[in-house]
Amino acid sequence: MPQRDDHEEIWRKFHQVVNMAPAEIEDWLETNESRKVGFKRDGGESIGHASGRRIVGILRTRKEDLDGGDYAHMRKVIGFVARHRAQGPHEEYRIPTSRWRYSLMNWGHDPLKD
């Protein structure tokens, strides 16, 4: 089980990479563009879309009420955003309608806010 200090670091990094407010993420997840991007298991909801819903829940939970599963998901979000940004189509970085941006937004990160 992670030490409390690990949780502090994860919480800090998570709030650095998730740069969208809960209501912003919820509004985004309702769009067709949000539903069209990402890897879908069995043709259903994409992994990123489901993650966005989980991120909203984490953001709306008091820090002291977060559990190990929440911290595990926060680590997943930190890793996904870092990898996706590193491998992204950098020529599309500032294109507001790129699938790359849309995918990141499902994970609570809008690269145009950087």
C-alpha cells in the first residue's frame, strides 16, 4: 500500500495534469466528439470516456475521502496524459478540432489551456 507521502505526490501531479473543471469535463463528455475518440472495448464506451466520468467523481471527492482505487486511477491519468502528449501529433498541437486533443480532453486535460 502506498505511503501517505506517495498520495500527496499523486494528488499534486493529478491536479497539475487535469486542467479542466468537473462541469467542463461533464459538458465535454456529452458531445459527439468526445464519444467518437478513444479505444472502445466491445464497441461500447471508450476507456477515456469512462475515465473522464471517474475523474469528475475524484475531483468532487474530498481529499481525505479518496481511497486506494482513486489514487490508482489518478496515477493512470497522470501516465496517460504524459504519454499521449509525448507521442502526440505535434503539428496538430494547436488545432482545436484534432482527435488528439479530444482524446486528452476525455482524460480531463485540454492542451490548448497550456
